Amino acid sequence: MKTALAHKSRVLVADYSTENSELIRCLLSNWGLSSYSANSGKQVLSKVMGENCQLVILDKMLPDMSWCQLVHDIKKLKRHIPIIRLNWGGTQHTCDQCCEYKNTMVRPQHFKEVVKEALKNPLKYDIIQI
């Protein structure tokens, strides 16, 4: 059963790999969440500004913009949008070097709970690393 939160939530999935984006979007759909995708930093910024976006899930590598620059640009926008960074084996240190935002590390097996929590309480998180 889909909740009221699921009906209004829009999640942007940004990954240069179409296969990865489709996999994540499939998971989100199975959890009752609406999502759309981008495969470049410019697309992410355009869609965050133009769409009703409550959460951004970012791969750490996009072809046209550094991850840190993209985070800074997203955070400059008029709305607070939590960002989940798909770290895929990186360390928190790599993010801390370029981001002044509060980082929260979580284990991959808690991905679903973190997505739902970030949508319910968007001001609780700046960046969540999986």
C-alpha cells in the first residue's frame, strides 16, 4: 500500500550509468516512490530547479561536473534538498575534503529506511553517504 508520503514524493536519481539509474529507480518504484533520472551535473541542476524534487540520489562521478561542485550548486538553490551520495566503497574522508555540509554515513542495507527518513525529515540531513 502506498502512503501519502509516497504519492507526493519525487526522487531524482543521478548516475552516468543508465543501468544503475534504472536499478535504483526500480527499487524506489517498488517502495511506492516516484522518481526520474539525470546523467549529468547540468541535467541535475536543471531538474532540481524545474521539478518538484524532495530528494537527490547522486553517484559520486558524473561526466561534466565534480561531485563537490554539484553539491554546492544544489545547496545554493532556494530549497533544502537532502542528498544521498552513492559512495560505492569510497570513504567519508573523500567527501569531507570538499564539503562543509554535515555528512551522515549509513550502511547500504539501510538504504530504504534512509530514503524514507530523508523524505519525512528533509532538514535532518545535508548529505547521506551510502
